[in-house]
Amino acid sequence: MIILGLETSCDETSAAVLQSELVRSNIISSQHCHRKFGGVVPELASREHDRLIVDVVNQALQASNIHKNQLDFIAATAGPGLIGAVLVGLCFGQAFAMGLGIPFIPINHIEAHIFSSFIQDETHASPPTFPFISLTVSGGHTLIALVKEDLSITPIGKTLDDAAGEAFDKTGKMIGLPYPAGPEIDKLAQSGDPYFHQFPQALTRHSQTSKSYDGNFDFSFSGLKTSVHRYLSLQTTDFIRENLHHICASIQEAITSVLVKKTLQAASAYGINCISVSGGVSANSMLRKKFQEQTKTHGIQLCIPKPIYSTDNGAMIANLAKLKIDRGQFEPHTYTYHAFSSYL
Ligand code: KG4
Ligand code: ZN
């Protein structure tokens, strides 16, 4: 079975070819035109996807040595995302599938992140064991969910305001880092002291008496933004420049600690022995390290996709299409307008 997966929901134009279980190619073209604006400009993103999509798909086919006539299915992100950006991949994917006379499968972007730890390539990663607790942390979403064998996803915690990636990007912007600031903070924090300044970790209250968790698996990062803003306003420019790596490490500590704590508490509350972490923020080295240490201590299986499959990519779209096909969970003629209404 050969599947072409397309992803264009934000600022990555990506196409991947999956053959049987394995990723044969995964081409990702990241848009750098947004940097000077400090965030993604939706109209520019749509135009970039439109300019790049044919080339990216051709590259994915060439790199995998697969001819378009060998494709069995085409899958594309159908939302959530920037509407114009989503439309480029979705319309291209549908038109291509129609032209080739093969089925088209619309895919939910967040679900694709959730199942990205199942992606297999030549390195043969161990997939999660059902049921598992999933933490999905991206620029737009922060979600803890219980995931079962039938691919059902039951949300048990989410952010009440900003997403974890947004918290990285917006606090990074305050200290003068370019967009997206997440990877920049990660790099600078390598040489910083995470306890240099204690930024707040919201909604982590424990019961006074039992020390048990109060059962709130939601997150909030807007207070962190305010706290960083206040802290910076009290420092001199020289102090901020000289201690940038410490400030980055302290911000990273506040964001990653709360993510790890709540995910482990959710696993314990639901009696689950496997955790999967996905989405762009799961590329963060401190988050990975904390999860590795904590899951080892608690004897929990941990699955985190390679960083290349953590951020937006076409392989995760083809991968979820494959999981759905294997379970007979797709209707070949579910064409887009219907898909849109349920995804956007
Ligand atoms: O999943 P993704 O590529 O796109 C969305 O669906 O949003 O996630 C992008 C987010 C951005 O906020 C970016 O700053 C963050 O993931 N990110 C990171 C790292 N790499 C990407 N955050 C912290 N550390 C990283 N190494
Ligand atoms: Zn994403």
C-alpha cells in the first residue's frame, strides 16, 4: 500500500510517501518569510504553500522512487489550521486523487500529531501500547488525551488559554528572539541555569492533606507570559543580554515541568502504563529529558517521535491515513466539504 501524505496547515509545506509500514520520503519546506513579522502571516503562508506544493510533492515522489501512478491513496490535512493554508493542500490532494482515480482521505492535524509515535522508518521505533496517555504540544494546541486501540481519543486536559508552543514563542519574542522562539530558547537554555528565576507554573495545586493531585489536567500559560513581561521590565538591557541563557532556561523549566507533571499525573489517575508525547514542542530537549527520567522512575513506556516527525510533517498525515485504512475507518468518497465542516 502506497500513501502520499500532505501537510499545509500552518507554515510548513510537506509531502511524504509511505510504503507498507515505512516512510520512504518526507520532504518539509519551512517558510522563513514570516520571521520579520514575528509570527505567521496567514495570507503569506497560503501563497507560499500555493507556490511550493507541486515542487514539494514532486520531490517526495522522486526521493521515494515512486511514480504517481503507483499511489494507492492520497491523504491531506483537512484542519484545524489557517483556513487558506489548509485549503491549498486539501484542494491539491483532492484534485490529484481525483485525477489519478484513487481515494482521498481527509486527516485531522491534531489527531495526526497524536499518532505520530507510530511512524516507522528504517530506524524501527517501538510504537505506543494501547491504551496510552497522549500529550500533544504544538504552537496552537496543548492537549492530554486517553487514546484507545480503536483510535478513539478522549480529551482529559487542555490549555485554557495559550498553547505551550505559543508560550515559548511569545516569551521568546519578549526577550528579542526570532520566530519561532521555541527552538532558539531550547538552544540558549543548554548553557543556562533553570533555577535562575522561578516563573509560575499554573494549575499545579496539590491537596494539602493527601498530597494527591486535585484532578485538574488543564493548563494555563497566560500568567507565565505576564510574569516574564513583568520580570523583564524590572531588569536592565545589559542584565537581560548577559543572562539570556539563564532566563531561557528558567522559562523552559516553567513550561516543561508543568507538562511533565500533569501528564504523569494523568497516567497515574487513569492507571495507564504508556505515554506518548507529540507536536512541535516535543522536539524540546529538556522536555524529552524530563520525560525520559520520570517515566523510567515510574516504570512507564515512553514514546516520542524523532524531532523531524514532531514538528509539522507529511509523514504523520500518511501515517494516520494508514492506521485508519488498516481499521477500515475511512469512507473513500468522504469528499472535502463534508470533511471541512467537521474539522475546522
Ligand atoms: O507542531 P508544530 O510544528 O506546528 C503546530 O501545529 O503548531 O509546532 C510548532 C511549535 C512552535 O511553537 C515552536 O516554537 C515549537 O513548536 N517548537 C519548540 C521546539 N521546536 C519547535 N518548542 C520548544 N523547543 C523546541 N526545540
Ligand atoms: Zn502541528
